[in-house]
Amino acid sequence: MLAFMSYQAANRAVAGRVSDLLASLGIQAFMAHEHIEVSVQWRDEILRQIGLANLFVPILSQSYYASIWCKQESGIAAFRRITVIPLSIDGSTPQGAISNFQSTIIDPNAPVYANILPGLALNDVNFLISPRALAGCNEHAFKAVHLAYRR
């Protein structure tokens, strides 16, 4: 499973922490500032990566919506109809093409599995969880997956 992390540059560290959570679940996350090599046409690579992604994970904030690039990424993800897991760090809610998705507020310094597992379960209830990830999950996270599965 591939995730596209959409974030404003100022929130790169938050996106990195969420990316680490996804990695512990065996999900590869693309972060433009981390994965685009020097001299690569970055717009083309971003479009390619959104095209490959199964998940779109925007890190919502006031600065996210001040970025034309972030708004465009959201529109492309909505058009592709991939699973969107909107995570807000300041109470910002999804706008525009992703306004129909429920977001959740996360602690930008310590996002947890419970923030992302319901969205993952909506994409694929059979996603593999590594033993390392299981050790980090709490009862609330497992209940969130169970509720998402029952929908």
C-alpha cells in the first residue's frame, strides 16, 4: 500500500511522524521534500506519486490551505477517489474537493495509530500489521479498526 503525504513545508516534521506510523504498519509514504531527487521535475513526480497512491494523507492547517499546491493535491486525490485520511493539527477542517471527508485532530508532536487506523480499514481491512506495530497499538486503536470494519 502506498500513501501520499500532503503537507505545507512548515509541517514537514508532522508529516514525517505520521509517515513513520504508516511505515511501522508496512505502508510506504511518499513525502515530496524527502523523496524527490535533485534535478527531477518535481511537479511531474508529485503527479506520478498521487497516481500511484492508495491513500492520501493531508496534514491540515491554516498554512495548508494557504498553499495552492496543497489545494491542488487535494483536488487530484478527490478526483482519483482514493482513500483520504485528513489529519488536522490546528482544528482546520477539510475544504474544497475533500470537504466531504471527516477529519480528526492530531497532536502534531505525537500522532497515534488511532488517528489513522479507521481510514486504513476503510481502504483495506486486510492490511498487514507488523508485530512491532501491534506492540504500539492500544485498545482504542483496535476498537477504531473494528468499528470501521463494521460500517
